[in-house]
Amino acid sequence: MLAQPLDQTGFFFVLDEPARILVADDDPILREFACVHLATPDVTLDTAGDGSEALEKLLDGDFDLALVDLDMPVMDGFELITKMRAHEKLRHIPIVVVTGREDMAAIDRAFQAGATSFVVKPLNWRLLSYQLRYVLRGYHQESQIREAKERAEQAHAIKANVLRLVQHELRTPLTSIVGFAEHIEQHPKSAEVAEFAGLIAGAGRRFSTNVSELISAAQMLTSEFTLRTDECRAQQIIDAVVAAEQPAAKEKGVALRGVDGSQGARFECDRERVVRALRHLVRNAIEHGEGAVDFVATPERGGGVAFAIRDRGPGIDPVQLERCFEAFQQGEDALNRRSGGLGLGLPVARRVFTAHGGALSVTQVDGMGCLVVATLPARPAPTEA
């Protein structure tokens, strides 16, 4: 946006944003002209008569841009540009070469050293002002991007440290609490003590499970992770999931049925992550359903396999269905829901299957509960040597 006119002649300052500029040139007349034509209420200038003086001022000050002549005594412009780009403080400052040379060798050498722009004398000061304005705006935008990146990197480092701290500082005392509670439960002084110890141990185990799931989810939802490659068949996955979740189904009085209808589909996946994700989905069906839970594998078009989990519960309000894929959200009112959990099962499971190139979807079956479908692509065909 152009600055507002200052008087009836329509004159305005082109450099209308705060900036500090250093002019390095051995010509004192050019330095004076620079101060006259480029200084504004928002822009301050400093000057240097050679590259060595310019480098000293740049290191001592806080400049937004440097105008550099190439032919200077003591240290020429090429050496000054090279030293600026090698220094941590100065490497990002834009450098506009202002010189009487316009030969190809000088142009190439200046840009290879790290120049941002190149202007040939004699100067049109108005035109140079516009060039500097756009160079400065680009510099400020790049600075904002760098600062945002640095903040993101710092946040990532803090997150990693917090996760490590939580993992150690919570798991260690929890292990002790559960261990001592189980010992007291097994060697009680009274039935009441045994009952209370059992409650403490059970609560500690649930707390420990939640901590583990929270740490795992934080790592998977906020950063990249590496997938292992295991050759699998659907029956192996079904057997592992059913075996792990059958005790919870029996405790709830729910029939858990696993059926492999995939016709021997072969696929590659990170078996441990896929089993864990499917266990989350099956456990949700057990906890929120009111009847049998079917866990079925079927072939996908073009190869691959689809795992479907069907419950007979009341289902999920369609308005809240998509919210269930957000971390720490549940399909029920948090104050009135009947079952526990952190609300991480669906978002983590979706992350796992999309990382494999598959997908995860949830649909409401009218009067018949929910249907969750997770897909995995086919195993790539072997390449011929």
C-alpha cells in the first residue's frame, strides 16, 4: 500500500515502513545522496566507507538491509557479502549490490556470493526506493516464517521432553502403587483391606493404561512415525484381536464373533499397530454396544482387505459422529456417558490406517448400532529382478 501524500504536490515516501539500512560505498557523494533520497521518518541510514567498516557496523548494529558497492578498499564488496552470508547474525539480511560494474563476471560472482539484488550506477533513486521496499517486505515475510518455524521446532522439542518426563515420572510411581496394592490384596489383614487394595490396584492399572495410550496417541497424532512391514493374512489379525478383547467381552456379557471372509487376502502392514488400532475399535463396540459384536474381514476391490466391526448399541448421534474422530472427544455426553476412555481410539485408528494407504469410516445403521470399516491395501506385487 502506498503512503499517503504529504502535501498538495502528491509527494510521498516510498519507504513507508520502519527499517534500518547500511550503505557501504567508498564514494562519499553517493553516501550523502543515499541519506538524502532514502532516509524517511520511518527509515534510518548509516554509512561505511569500506567493507571492513561496514562489517563492523553490521555486527554491532541491528540492520534490515545492506547496500553494498563492489569496488571498495580494505575489503571489497565480494568479500563483505561472503563474510555476511557466513555469519549467523547476518546471513539472512538482504544485500542489494549498488555498483558501476555491469559485466557478466561481476553479476555472477555477486549472486554466487549471496547478493539479493543488483543495481547499476548511475542510480535512479526513486526506482531504487521501490526496489528496496519490495526487498524489505520480502525480508520481513521470510523473518516471520523463520520465527514461526523456530517456535514450532521449540514446541516440538518441548512436547518430546514432556512426553519423556510423563512416561517416566508417571509410570514409575504407578508401577509401585499397583505392585504394593496387589501384594496387600494377596496378603490382607482383613477382608476389608483386601477389598480396598483390589480397588487401588484396579484403579492404578486403568490409570497406567490411560497414560500409555495418551503417550502413544500424542506421538502418533502430532508427529511422523515409521511403519514396520509384516506380511499378514486376515485370520492372523482377527485371532490376535479376539484373543485380546475376549475377556472384556465376557465381563460385559457380550458375544464377540470373529469371522474371516477375506478369501485368503494377503497384505503388508505394521501388524502390531494394526492389531492395536483394531482392538480400540472392537473395545469401543463392546463398551458402547448392547448385544453381540461382529468382527469380520472381507476382500476389497482391487485386492486388500476390509475389517468391519458391527455392534448392536444405540449408535451415535449423526451430529456428533464426525467429532468422534477428534482427539479427546466421545460420542456421549462427557458428564453422562456410561463408559470410560480418553476419546483417542478412533483418531489414532484412523491415523494408523491412513498411514498404510487405507481408510477408516463409521456409519450409523438405523436401529442397529454402528458399523466401523477399516481398509488396508493389497500387498504390492513382487517385482521381477
